Amino acid sequence: MLDLSDQPTTPLPSGELQRCYLEQVKRNTERTPLKVIPTGLISPKAPLAEIYIPPRFYANRARVDFPVPDQELDRYRESLKRGILSLDLERVVLEAEKNWQYDLKASHPVGLDVVWEQLNSHHVVVIQGYPGMGKSTLMERLALHMAVRGLGLPDPDMPEHEKLTPNLIPVMLRLGQYANEAFPQKSTSVGMGVDGKSKEGQAKEVLSLLIYLLRKMANMDLPSLADFMRQKLHDGACLVLLDGLDEVSDPVQREEVQEEIKRFVKGYCSRCYFIITSRVAGYDQAAFPDYPHFTLAALGYKEIKYFLPRWCQANREGEFHVSEVSSAQIEEEVKVRAQELQAAIESNEEVRKLAENPLMLTLLLVMQQNRIALPRQRVELYDTITKILLNKSEITESQAIECLGPLAFEMQEANSDFVRQSEVERRLMEVIGRKSDTDDKVRAEAIQFLWRVRVRGGLFVSRVSDYLGFMHRTFQEYFAARHIINTMQTDQDRRINELVQLACRQDALWREPFLLAVAYLSYHNDEHIASAILRVLLVESANRTLEQQVSALVLATEAIIEARPLTIQQELQTQTAELLLTCYERTSRTPDNASTASKKIENVILRWLLSLPKEAYRLPLLRVISQAIKDTQQTNRQRNVLTLLTIIAKQLEPCSPVVFAALIPPLLALTGLPAIGPYKPSVDLTVSADFDVADLALSALSFLGKRGPSGLYLVTVQQYFKEHPEQFRLLARCSLECGTLITPVIIPLSEKNYQQHVTAIRQWMGLSRDCTDENIDAWLSIEQALLECAEGVRYPAAMHLLEMLRCTGKQGGQPWSEIWQTYLQEQLNTANYINYQEVALLWNHLFWRQSQPLADTILKHYTSYNKTKARYACRFIAYLIGNARHFRYFAEAGDQKCTLTYRRLGDLSKLRGITEYFTDYRNFIYLKRFRELLHYGEFDYLEYLIGSWYAERLSCLESLVFTKDLIRTAQNRLRVSARAEKIDNLTILREWLLEVQANLDLEKGNEDEIRTIAYTAVHEIKNTKNDKIVQKAALYILQALPAHTHAGIVLIGEILDGTQNQQIWNACVHSLRSADPIDKAARQALEKVRKRLKRGSATSKRSF
């Protein structure tokens, strides 16, 4: 009988005693300490109800310490198919397949309500979980829920709370603490057997669970609580939570505890409810054969997304003083932090996998709360997690690296995540044997080490059958990296060379350990070794193929990114950046201008830019890029770096301000545009005379989004209309009178803003065009909505729009349309290249039904003796004709998916071709199409009709400009034009031929013009052998030759008969392959040409 003599003698009434007990349970569980957080990090007590993640369960027993994930299985299946899997690993895969089939047939994850149904039926369940999966948190949350319900309070944060009936009195027992009191004497065993059991027995006197429970109640300073609880157990009113069977580390003790649990449950099972929790590792599958078993499932995307804002909200009280910060500010900060956390987790696949474990997810969040960047400091994350897991197993980090490091290295080299338990024991004995002298002692220490690291730490666990492995591939790679670092203590140069050779292997097996090794060195005052490794890597890559060199450079760059900021020597960073740009330039010369190598370089430079710290000055990467932008002597390199920036620009928004401070000024200078916000054009750079460079620079600026000129000028526009409401109203009147929604904003790209934009546009579509006060007010409301959801403005067109409004305000008596057209006309006569193009497009956008004055001006400039204006007009015409045809095609096709792609800016990788050696000159037009459609497509008919809307405006102007006189002028100017203008004129001729292909009537009436153009192209190809761009522009003309009529087909045959040039031959054959004869004469002509081609192919070895 329990001695209660020390308890207070005045008992409380039963109801009052229960209330006091439940309040104490509530106080003990409502704010849970984050016990696993390392020393030095913020470790607050968090509100349990707010940070609790509703668990999911598998309704079966877990068969191994840690499951084989699907991705790992896929990798082994592929190796099995290729016949490169060892017999042992084949067994592992087959056994894993059996487990997978077993789990698949068992069930999908279920909620707590299903577990509770089993509890209602059997009164006892066992819940297993892998390390960190939240077993104890679940027990504490159930105790809190029952306490709150018992006090008559609501608990709305508890999912499915209405199904957790009946209300019970919670009793939490930690089985590890119970074992310490039940077995006060230490084990007398001298070692551990192969099964983990002690060789000699222990004292058999066991403290019963009931006595232990009542003793705990007696110590709670509540009179008569022990007697009260004994009665409640007898009445069946308790929920007994037996947490942490795995906490009983001694196997013999654990067997005794299991037997005592059975006795305790048997005594009260018909009345009370029992939940037993244990880790999977070390759990005796035969311990409780008659109890239902559940296994906690990993967190899914929904659970993680649910948890992040709740975590941030729960921790706000510790970080904000309510008296100093408003609730709205706190909520906004919580929202921003949750978004940052989600982005940090989703941006790295390895971190995302770790976040499926609640413990790992909590660690990630605490590290972020402590301003430790994620996932940039990946090696620090793995280092911290390793120390936490080892701390629980009472093993030092140095011991773990010494024992498991060589094993991890061999497993990595074998491309295996598994190793036999007997092999692990043998290798551990080899390591431990260096310090011990007896075999028995070595074996005992090896078995004990493995038991601790597996059962207590959960780092190195049972994976499949009798095979062990690290709980996650990442930790195998981390331990392999740490082992490599340890070997560098002797013969450093040789070890560095060996590491580089491993990292450069084509199987990429050692890339991750390489990155982790360099990063670890940089964080532990060995940055000179980290730099030495990268220096050897760069030297090693110099004599390799382009693909291999790119792979090595990407690896070096990733190492710089993952290293501690500013630790890798600056000259190495500079060398790496320059080599990346050189290789990018080389990849642009390959036939596949969307090559894998190009994409790798774009991606890694993007990551490098995103990783740059805010406080640094003159960062090597930014210096190299800035110099390449400014280097007008190396136009090839200049175009390539601008192309690269354009492709990645829209993803640079999260970058540090130093990135934009380095990029925007030289881009402004190349385009000739004025200062914007804090950025001024570079003083050491003038406006580019190369129109391709200027267009690329403008596109890069435009795609910078909110952080670029488009976003910066949005603030100016919003402020201007706020300060000048009369100008805002004037803009409304102008829009209503011309029937076009005139707005400075561009289509936003984020889904939320985009939907708001579409809603406002729909309102405009339903608005009457009568210029009444009521309609003006409605327009103002629509435009205000557009401004509020805007992410940027039409840059630089918005500057012209505001200036035209100012001019109209000053000249009140004159019609606004006349004032605006006069302004635009003046700009066309005086503006630089970029503004010329912008103003022409703006005119066509605003006054597309009055395009004749614009067409006259452009044609006048094209045929004038002013070479500058002639060049501007020539480029605009070449762009106009191609764009009109392109969008007209999509409008006719009604391709909704394609037009939607434009809103998302599509695949800008097409732009890689803008170089001296690009494959397809027409790809350059895609760049401008993306930008202009984004800026001028207002969705008057919503996204699926945008092609029709835009094509209609361009086609009106095109029909006025694209005349036979224009074609003759283009031919004549070829003889006297400089190289850049010659390319544009050839483009104009090609576009005309494409129009002829689509219009049979044009072909019939223009045979002589077509013949002249064809032989002009042949002449250019023969006389510009050293200029690949001019050659390609001319070759595209031959490819576009129409092959419908007798005359057209005969012309192509003549050119083929008269040439030995393989490029001309290929271009003409390309044209014939799309031949579509319209009559018998044309078909006969085509057959004759084909026969001649076949005879010629047989003798010249050409293919047809």
C-alpha cells in the first residue's frame, strides 16, 4: 500500500480536486519547450495548440527503423535494369519492393479520428514513429485537449475534436523516467550481446506502473490526489499516455517494462484508455501482438504549409512588444516570415525532404528565427542536426565521424545507401580496435556504439531486412565529406587532387560530398584549404571538353555559393565568373542554342546572384558582369551577357540591392534612357550603336520587374496621379473618347494581381464609351484598381504618357489627340533609337485607326539621306512586319495556351541565339514580342483573344508600310547599306516572301520581284563568307521562297542547278519540301526538279 503520510491532511472535494489537477495538466502542456534546440539558439516555449500539426498515420506496424523512400527505390530499380546492381543490393531492392507492396495494400494515411475509433474498440493502441516525428508532442496535445475539455473550455484548434470522445482525465507517464525509478541499480553486465541484450541479468525487483503513477500523484501537492486517481482508474475515466518506450535503453529493462505495461493495461483495459508510443528502432514487434498499431506518417506539403504561418504567429509574442507595434504590423510580419520560410524550404530539394520530419522542420524554423539563412548554409544545417541526434545517443561528434565516416565513404563510392549489419560491426571493430587491446572489449564497444547511434540517436538505422544505413542520404554524403576532410590532415595536396578527381567523374556521385566538404572547411577556419580545392578544380577543367568544363565550373560556382560568404579568395571567384561567361559564349555557337550547358550556366549564375550578401562591396561576380556589359570592343561577349541577364531577369527580384545597383546603371546607359529612382546611367558608357545590344539592354531592364525601372516608375506614376487628380481625370476622358483603355500599367504576373487586373478589365469592357461624368468616375475607379494591383508600368512608354498629359494640361484649348500626335511626331524626329521604337509603338497603340501619318513618317525616314533615322526606321519596319505576321497567325489559330504563355513571359531561353554566331536570327524577334505584348496587351478581349487584338493594330500599320515600293527600296539599299542595316533589309525581304507564301495571289503577280530577291540573296551568301549573320539572313530568304506556281518551282530549280554551295543547296531543298503545286504545270516542274536532285545527290553525295 502506498504511504500517503506526507500528504496534506485536509482533502479537497472530488470535483475541486479534479479541476485543480486538470488546470495543472493544462499549465504543464499548453506551452511546450523546444527541448532539442542546440545551446545558443532561441528556444522559446511555444503555445502547443498553435504549433501542433495534425498527424497522419499508417494503420500498420513499421518493419524497419527508417523506410526506403520512393526516390531511392527508383534509383535502385534503374541500376537493376542496367545490370549494375550487386547481388546484395538486388536483395535489398526486392525486399524493399515487398515492403512497398505491403504498405500499399495496407492503407493510405489516416487521421487521428481513425486511431480513436480503434481506441474506442480496443481501449489500447500502439503508435510508432521515426525519430522526430512528433510522438511526444502528440501525447502532450492529447493531454492538453482532455484537460481543456474537462474544464469545460472549448478547444477549437484541435482537429476533429468532436470525435475524440468520451472526455477522459489525462495521465502522462514517461516510460524512460519510470525505468530509472523502477531499476535504480545499474546493470552489472560487462558487455552487450549481438542482439543488444546484456550478458548478465539485472535485479528482478520491479516498481509497478500503478505504484509509480500514484507516487507521482502524491508528489503533486494536491491533497488525496493519489486516492482520487486510483478511483478514477477503477472507474475507467482515465486516458493513460505511456510515452517513449524507446527511452528505456537497456534491452533487459525494456522487456520488464513491456511486461509491466501488459499487467497494468490488463488490470484496467476494460475501462480506461491507453496509448503507448515508441520509436520504430529497437521496438520488439512481438511485444504487444494483440494491440492495434499505427505508424506516424511523414509531413506532406499541406501539413507543412498549414504549420508555417501558425509557427510564426505563435512566436510573435516573444519578438514584438505589443505596446510598440500594431497588430496589423505584427500580422504583416508574420505573413512575410511564413512566405520566407516556405520559399527557403521549397527552394532546395534536400531541405524540403528534411522538412517532412517535424523535428527537422522545427529546427529549420528555429534557425530562421535566429537569422540563420536557409537553405544557403546547408552544411551548417546538417552539422546542427547531426549534433542534436548524436547528443541524444551520448556519442560525441568526433567519435561518430571517426566510426561512421569511413563507412559513409565506402557506401558513397559503392553508390549504395545500405550495408549489412555484420559489415558495420566489422568496420566499427576495426576503428575501435586501434585504441583497445582485447577482442571482447572491442566487440562490446562496437555493439554498444551501434546500439546507441541506431536506437537512441536515430542517425544510422535499420533500413531494409538486415541492412543498415543513414536515416537520409544527405547524412551519408555529409559523413563522407567529413571523412575526406579528416584525411586531409596528412598529405593534403594528394588528398585534394583525389577529391577533385572524384568530383569530376561523369556519374556525379561525389558532387554533393565535394560541396559539403568545401562548405564545411569555409565555415571552420579552413577557407585557405577550400580555396585550394577550387583552384585545383579550375586547373583540372581547363583541358576538358566544353560540356565537362561547364560541369566543373558549375560545381565550382555551387561551392562558392554554399561556402561562408566572402571566404573563397576573390581572384578565384573572378576567374570562375569569367570562365562561366566565356563558356556561355561558346555554347551560343553550337547548333542547339538552347543547350543543356547554356541552361546550366544561366541557372548557376542566377543562384550566385541570389546568394550575394547585402553588405558586401565590389563583389567579383558583379564586377565581371558589369565589365562584360560595358565592353563595347567585345560585342559578342556583350550580347551574350545581356541575353543571359534577360533570360534570368524576372527571377532576380529577391536579390540584394547591390545586384541592381551594379546592373541597372550600365543598362540605362546602353539604351540612352534617363535616371530612374536611385539609379543613374553609367558615366563611362555611351548609348550603344548596336541595336541588338540596345534592345537586349532594354529587355533586361523591363524584365527586372518590381525592382527594375518598370517597378520604380510605377511609384512615380502613382504619386503623380495622387498629386494631380485633374490629370487622372483627363486620362479618363482621353480613354473614353478614343475607345481604348489608356493605362500606364502592364499586365501583372503574380496570380492574385493578375486576377484583379482581369476583373478591372472586364469592368472596362462593360463600360459605355460615352464621355459622361458618371462614366469618367467609373473609369477612375477601374484605373485605380489597375494601379493598386500593378507590378510595373510600360517602361519607358509611361514617361511619354505622363509628358503628353502635362502638355495637354498646358494647352487646354487644343484637342488632346492633336497635342499627343504632335508630341509623338516630334519625338520620332528627335529621339534616340530606343525611344523611336517606343514612340512608334505607342502611336500605333493609341491611334491605330489613324496610322497614315505614322506610316508616312516611318517611310520618309527609311528613304531619307539621314542615315541615323533611316536605320531606326529600317529596324522598326523589320520588327513590325514580323510581329504582325506572328500575332496574326496566333489570332487565326485561336491558340489560348500560347497567348497565356506570353503573360508568363514564356521560355526566354529562345533568346540565347542573339550572338554573332546565333543559329536563328528570327529568335531575336521573340524577345521584343514578349516585351511588347507584356507592355501593350491590355486584354481588351481577355487573354485568349490578345493575339487578335494586338495583330489587328499591327496589321493596320503594316498594310500602310508594307508595299511593293518598300520591297524595291529594301533591295536597292542592300547595295549601299552597312552590315547591321543590311541584315534588317534582308529580314524585310524575307518577311515579304513569307507573306507571298501565305497569299497565292501575291505570288502570281510578283514573279519578277521574287526572282530578283532570290538572286540578291544568293549574291549576298557568296560575297559574305566571313559574316555568318548576313549569310544566315540571306539563307532564310531562300528557305522562304514560295513553291506553289510553275515559275516559283522553276526558279528554285535554277538556283539548285547553278550552285555548288552546300548552304544554298540546303536552303532551296528546305523550300521544296514545303512545296504545294497549284496546277499540273507546277506539279510537272516539281517532279523534274526532284529527279535532277536525285541524280545530283547520287554523284555529289548530297542528300535529298
